[in-house]
Amino acid sequence: MEKLFNQTINTLAGMVDVRARKHRVILSNVANIDTPGFTAAEVRFDNELLAAKDVRMARTDAKHMTVKKDGQGSVSYDIRESPDQVKLDTEMANLSENQLLYNATVEILARKFRGIQAALRETK
């Protein structure tokens, strides 16, 4: 069963979770835009890379990002407060980008399941 549902599906599911969390943080920033003293929060990833459990990457250039693993194969992220005030234009741009990435991740996950479904149909 592990061969059928490999680490890719777990990683993609984690990415969908992260995108949903980021969406909530951005909406919180927009909702509190008029709150005195409120500063923007943001979701950050270790080295801007989602670390997967069984991914083997070679760092062949000094400009390549390094891979950090959290030991569980799940996505590692945290939410940090920014010293900046909330800017509506920035938050709306972040929201649009996050929505596009969310949709792309869901589409990749759907294609993965369609591929599994096709493989199962062929074995009947």
C-alpha cells in the first residue's frame, strides 16, 4: 500500500494544509487592518522549501537552497509577527498568490489520484 500512496501524496496534503493556514493568516491581517497597533503576521517556511521525508537532493551550486527535514516528512512552517503595519495592497497580492498556489497544489494532488485510479482500472 505504501507504494501506491507514496510520500508525494503526504507532501501534497501537507502543502494544501499550509496554503489553507496561510490563507487564514492573510485574512486575519486584512480583518485587523484598522486595529491600532496590529502588525502583520506571515507564514514562513524553512528556507522557503517544503522538506519531504524521502526526497534526495544534491546541492550542486552555492546558490541552491538547502533542505531541512523535520523528521516526520511533514511540512515545517511557523507564523511570525512582522514589525510592519498591514498594507492592504500587499495582503491582497499575497492572498492572490496563495490562492493560485493552493489551486495548483490541489490540481497536482487530483492528477496523482487520477493516475492511481487509471492504474487500478487497468489491472481489472
